Amino acid sequence: MARNKIALIGAGMIGGTLAHLVGLKELGDAVLFDIAADPAKGKSLDLMQSGTVEGFDSDLKGTDDYADIAGADVCIVTAGVPRKPGMSRDDLLEINLKVMKAVGEGIKTHAPDAFVICITNPLDAMVWALREFSGLPHEKVVGMAGVLDSARFRLFLAQEFNVSVEDVTAFVLGGHGDTMVPVLEYSTVAGIPVPDLIKMGWSTQEKMDAIVDRTRKGGGEIVGLLGNGSAYYAPASSAIAMADSYLKDKRRLLPAAAWLSGEYGESGMYVGVPIVIGQNGVEKIVEIDLGDEAKKNFGVSVDAVKELMDACKKLDGSLG
Ligand code: APR
């Protein structure tokens, strides 16, 4: 049986970490595509040499030629620039929108059957634009944010409850940004909902509110500490979990930015919701019953994403 081929579009900090995980988890071979070809080639060589020690045989290839992604089963997109000091949100949007156009066309031409996972920020608007530019079926294009935001939420909850992260499940919905919606009612320790744990005296509502707030600002906390760049280990692990569910048809239920057509009362946009990922991509969008506050917060988040989409439409007339 042929090995899976995973195209990593963008071979920066997240791209390199993705390639490492592809090797360590023996998910298949990877192409590291970047406009900066030599660093991508250097990273690929370094990673393959780590494979000699770790015992993995993944073929990792750096390139700046889209033809090399031909036939990819999965494309994970991190290409773009991060927001730098002095750069406005609109500047970032303009640059990354152009990158999405180039990437979308590359995927459309060379890997139209791939499952595409977008990580580039601002996430919900970029995954929408990438889908528009690529023309791929909506169920084959998703955005990675919810798994990462939920991972942060789960870690903080596990630390507060002093239990293993393995036993903590949590959901973060909505757009990736300050308006994301961590949902306490659907967060559990081994099936016990957080509100029940509060009643049992395991923690307090005040502490939960602080954790929700820290989760919302989770990316910024790391940017502030790193001083140069943004998080890459947890984002890479999160995207790999999604790729793994697709490649192995695991049908995991994960929060991710998915195309809505009526679910949660919204249509024609991407935003973070629970989805089942299997061999066809998005197999199902799960509509959970949100409480009044979560519903209100989800609405605020949806509006913030729509605002970004409108800004994209003004920048590129080809976006309907
Ligand atoms: N095509 C391909 N690669 C590109 C393009 C392009 N048009 N433009 C930029 N790149 C490459 C850069 O050369 C760089 O190697 O994208 C890579 C981005 O890597 P980093 O700057 O290291 O960023 P990273 O930390 O990996 O994050 C990537 O994910 O979380 C988001 O906000 C983050 O949008 C950012 C993205």
C-alpha cells in the first residue's frame, strides 16, 4: 500500500514541527513547501537525519515547486506572515489573503483531492478565503483552532482539578481570537460536567472564569513570553490530530472551523463548531444545545468573523 503523502504549505516553525510529528508518528511522507526553498530543504534534511536515530523512514522533501505536492492526501497550510509590531490587522489581512490565493490555486491545480487543514491567521477568514480560492468541496477544507484552544482549556482545567489531562474533555467554539467561546457546561472530568464539580467543591466559579479568560488569551500569553514568534508545538499537535482522524477514518469529534449551511443559524461562513472528521473530511457538524450565555458569546464571535470576511471581500473582488 502506498504511504500517505502530507503536503505542508509553509515550512516555518509550525511547518517544521508538523514534519517532525509526521515522522515520529509514522503518518507517511511529507513535502515541505515554502517560498523560502533552502530553509525548507535544510529542515527536511535535518528532520530525516533525526529519523535515522528515531527509527522512522518518512521521506521529507523541501521545495518551492507546487508540482511537488501532487497527489497529496492531506495539505496543512501555515504559509503567511505573523502580525508584527506596527502592523495593523488590515495589513496582515491583505498580505495573508494574497498568500491564501496563491496556496488555494496551488492546491486546486496539484492536490484537488486532498483534505485541507488551514492554520494561518486570522484563521476563520483565511480558511474561508482558502476554500473560495481552491474551489475544493466545503467538507474537505477545515480550519484548525478549536483543538488548540480546547487543549489549552483542558490543560488549565486539569491543573486546577489536579487530575490527568487525559481525563479532561473540553470544548471551545466560535472564532479563533478574543471572542472564542469556551463552554464549561460541556467540559468534563471523566464525564463529570464542570458545573457539577463546582457544586462538589472541587473549584469555584471565580476560578473557572479566570481559566476561561486565560484560555481566550492563550495565544497572546505565549507570544508575550517567546518575544519573537508565536506558539508552534501545540498548534502542530492539534493539526496532526485532525489529519490522523481523516487518514485513519477515526471519526473523532473535534472542534474545528467548518463551513456552516444553516447549522447554529448561520450560513455561508466558517466558524469553530464540533465536527466529526473521517475519510470524507467533515462527516458531520454536531449542533449542541448552547446555554443563553454561550449562545450570546457565539453570536459575538460570529459577527467578528463576518467583519473579517467583509474586509477580505473589499480587498479581493473575486471573493463573492
Ligand atoms: N507560500 C508559501 N510559504 C509562504 C508564503 C507563500 N506565499 N508566504 C510566506 N510563507 C512561509 C514563510 O516563508 C514561513 O516559512 O510561511 C512560513 C510561516 O512560518 P512562520 O513565520 O515560522 O510562522 P508559524 O509560526 O509557522 O505560523 C504560521 O500559523 O498560527 C498561525 O499566526 C500564525 O499565520 C501564522 C501561521
